[in-house]
Amino acid sequence: MNEPTLQHTKLDGVDDYRTALDTLCRLAHHDLHIFEKNFDGLGFNTEARFNTLRHFLLANSANRLYILAHDTHYLATQCARMTMLLKQFGHSVFIYQTPKNLQSITEPFSVADNEHYVRRFHFDDPRGILAQHDPEQARALKARFLEMWASSHPSVAATTLGL
């Protein structure tokens, strides 16, 4: 059987980055870890991204979506589709906020299945890379995500009461 070929795609702008996130979401089959500053303007309230993530979560009850942000205000108040996913898949969707001591981290990244990732150089710089079939670097980024996650706290609840 042939090994999948490592593929790196250069990202040169916000549109490239949004498209790369769409690709990464479609590539996910088990887990998806996404770290961003605040998620505003990145397509997380679009119908297409909602449908992709919903399909991912429906495909297997063991699939998980982990979202980590420095600021979750946009997700909680302006991103109705993410709220719908959280309500429907509360056992599979987790949204955490980083503590103040981690808010100096400025490089957003996302990892799918320990195999694929998207990363940018800085929140304010849309240049970056989409990597497919790069498990070594994907595992390193996921480990970094999990370290940040361990210090973070749940932020967006499925209901306004937090239940």
C-alpha cells in the first residue's frame, strides 16, 4: 500500500487561510483541535463550515472538536452556528479560553487527526501553511495545543445558564 504523500500548501492571505481551515475540517475523521485569537472573520459562522463540522460530528459519536481561544466573546455572542453545534453535540464539542499567562502566544494553528494541520506565523499575519500527511509536525502541534488546553478553562456553554 502506498504511503500518502506529504503536501505543504503556502497560504498568502485571509481567503487562503479560510479555505485551508475548510480543507482541514473536511480532512478530520477523529478529532479536530483549533486554536485562534477570537475566531472572528474566519468562517466559523458560515453555513458551509457548520455543515462540514456537523457532518464530522455525526460521522462517529467518538469524534471530538476542541476549540481554544484567547477571547471567546465572538463565539459566545456572534457565532450562532457554533452555538448550535455546541447545543447539539455538547458531549463532543468543547470551547475553552486561555488564561492571561498564555495570551502572549500569537501563532494560531489547527490539527486534524495527528496527520494534518494549518498554521499561521502570527494572528496579524495571514501567511501560513496547510500541511497534509505530516504526522510528525501535526503531533508536535497537538502536544502544544494540549499543554495550552490543560491550563485553560471552559468558556462557552450550551445554554445561557451554563448547564
